[in-house]
Amino acid sequence: MADFVLRNLDDDLKEKLRLSAARHQRSMNAELREIVRSALTQPPGSSKADWQQLAADIRALSAGRVQTPSEELLRESRAER
């Protein structure tokens, strides 16, 4: 098994890693190993079905809420300048 040293990690990333490790009840090293393992064992790219499911999940989060068209938001933003 290999050892690695991770240098120059931003403080905010280190804190996020610490919080993620605590949430999963792991050490920071174990959490980092899991992140690397997960990133490197996932198949490259996601299938169209995965993206469609993700889009459906996101739409479901805002179901029943009034949606403002993006062009309206852009007009408002430009008017504020």
C-alpha cells in the first residue's frame, strides 16, 4: 500500500474534508481515501439516463413553486446596473 502527502491544501478544503469525515464517522485520512477511491472507480462519464434522472430529481425539488423565466431575471439584473 502506498503513502501520499497532500501539500498546500486550502484551509477551507481542509475544513470541508474534516466535516465530511466527521459526518461519515471516519478519520480525515479514511475520508480522503474514500473520496479518491470513489472518484477513480466510477465509470468515465455518466450515461444519458443518469443525467435525465438527475434533471428529474432537481425538477422535483422545485415542483409546485412559481418559476421566474430567466429572461425576466436577466432584464431585472440589467436594469439594476
